[in-house]
Amino acid sequence: MKTVELEKDEMRKEYRREDLGPSVRGKYYEAYKKETNLVLLSPDVAAAFPDDASVNRALRALLKLAQRSAGLAGPSGRRAKTQR
């Protein structure tokens, strides 16, 4: 198989730039941003988790605990006193 070496940033002769249409910078940026949820953990936090699944388990447990706590609290954020 014959390989063709091209200089960096050089198109082949059979392609013409005008045939490719106008280029738009950041054309897909908003769509990419919506579909990507990348979070960078601080090194000390990342050291506590061996992989992404363990981070997700810990966060789900924290969410469940927070929801349970919110369910016990009244509107003021304190436990409602029971009448005797």
C-alpha cells in the first residue's frame, strides 16, 4: 500500500476549499456543552475514589440522605414538634 506524505495543514489536490463550504467557529459548541457534563475533582477528593462508578455511588447516597433529611424537616428547616 502506497502512503502519501502531506505537509501539515495541506489538503490533497483533489479537494478544493471552496467546495467544502464556509467554516464556522464553534458551530457545535452549544450542543456539545448541553450533552457533556464533565466535572474535575480536586486531587484530594479524586484520591478517595478508584473510579467513576464509586463517585456516582457516593453522590447518589448523598442525594438519598439529603432527600430523606429534607422529608423529616418542616418548612422552617427544623423538625416539627409533636404535641402531647
